[in-house]
Amino acid sequence: MKYANSPEVPALLKEFLQHIYAIKNKSELTVEEYCIDNMMFLRFLKQNKGLAPSSSELSEIDISDIDIDFIKRITLSDAYQFLSYCKDVRNNDSAARARKVSAIRAFFKYLHVQKMLLTENPMENLETPKKKKANPKYLTLDESLKLLDCVDGEYKERDYCILVLFLNCGLRLSELVSINYQDIRDNGTLTVTGKGNKQRTIYLNKACLEAIKSYMAVRPVDGVKDKDALFLSKRLQRISPKTVQHLVYEYLEKAGLSGRGLSVHKLRHTAATLMYQYGNVDVLVLKDILGHENLGTTEIYTHIVDEQLKTAVDNNPLANVKQKKTNIPPKVKKEE
């Protein structure tokens, strides 16, 4: 792990990170995120309590000396001040702040329950910021085809294969870059490792198998530094998440699809939406394909289609028609 032996990480935080990695089986990415969030929290507190110059950049504040005596003085109010700072100064959205809450709560729970260094857990009632519910952004079928059609250049087979896997399989970025070519089975399936190191099997369709075959025909063999990696960078090592993000942004711009907040993760949304729209896929099946832990996460794609159905009805040319009123004279009561 990147932070396991870093001298800037306090000893108690290191122990916590090793615990969630080895015992809780959290992925390296999750461990790093929890480390970054808790370090930011501790640096903020050190500065906020006057133990570091107010003029210092938060990232420059030394927290390697933080011990249990410092932590015992941390209150729930301190955590809410930190979250306010994240919102007002760092412009963190509710999702980013929610992740920080999860990291802080997990750290203090470890100190209270596993280490028994805290008689009470001050973060037990730390609330998670309410997230705004919004339908995810995605490409339409025509836009997806347009994106694939614009792939060209020295690494066109590799880049095309990456985009095809994103759009057909709904992979996460971390899942794609970690694929080894041995993960592709002879029976046309792909084994990927998702969040929490959970593995799942994805069935590759014809487009995926042909794209992989075309890429493997030109994939370098000599001088490769990571011989197991499916996707290689120009330096002949496993392709990095940053490189994949860069090439996706480039092709989105080339296809005239930039400026809409689209990203690598939006290609995952696209795959899920297209499968639900055109594949007659049950939401429970879609949950397994995407590797979601909770059904509620998957159900957002059903909401997309529901909204489209509503829009289709609203856009019917007869949507605003009204019954024509006729001037019928009132009935006159006959005299007896």
C-alpha cells in the first residue's frame, strides 16, 4: 500500500489502514481514500486548534506526531466544522463529504471498538450529508456509435477495445486497468475484481471478443514490464487510470461530445442504460452485471427510462389538446 510506510501518516492511522485492508478486505483504492480523508481531517484540526500556522497550506501541515491524547480531545463539533470547511472552502459536493464522513466514522469506530482507546465514540452520531438525487449522465446509442467511429491513431486497436469494454460491460475504471489477459476465459467470459475485492464474471459479446482479438494481434510482446496486464501504455507497462481518463476525454472531444460533464464513469452509466433500454434486462440481473452491492444503486437506471417514457408522452403532439367547448343554450323549464 502507498501509505503503509509513509512517515507522514500517524501511527494509529497506519494501524487502522492495515486493519481495514487485511481484516475488512477493503481495496487498496478505498484504503488510500480513507487515509487521505482522515489525514485532511487531522491537519484541519491541528490548524484550527492553533497548533499549526494559519497561513500554512493544509497539505504541508505535519501530523506524524498526532497521538491518542490529541484524538481524545476531538469532538463531534470539530467534525461538523471540518465538513463546513470542505463545503465552503474546498467546494466538495455532498458525495465527497459523505465519503469523508464514512472514513472518519470508520477510524473512530476502530479506535473505540478494536483498540479500546476511546471510552466513547464521538463520531457515532456523525450524520452523512444528504445527497441530491439526480439521473446519471450518459450517451445515447447514436452518440456511443459516434464515439467509437472516431477512434484512430497509433493505439487505435487498444483505445477502441477500451471503449468497447466500457460501453458493453459497464466496467469501472479501476476494474478495466486491473484486467490481466488471463482473466479472459476460453468460454468468452471475463473475470473482474470490483469494489471490496469482490470478483464477478462478465459475459463478453461479439463486439468485445472481436475488439480484444484485434488488440491482442498488435499488443507488444517484447520489453513488456507488466507481462500480465491486458492494456499497456506506450512505456510498455500497465496502463494507468489517468491515461485512460485522458484518452476518453480526447475521444469525447473529437466526437463533439465534450462540455456535457461526460467522463469515464459516464460510459459505465451508458452501458447500464443501454442494457436496460434495449436488452430487456431485469434490474436484478443488471445489478449483478454492474457489481452493485445494493439494488437501490441499480434502480436509478429504471428511473431514467421512466423519465424518458414520461417525456415521450409529454411530447406527443396531442399532449395539449383540449375538448372543444360548444355553446349549448340552457334548457328552458316548461310552464305547467
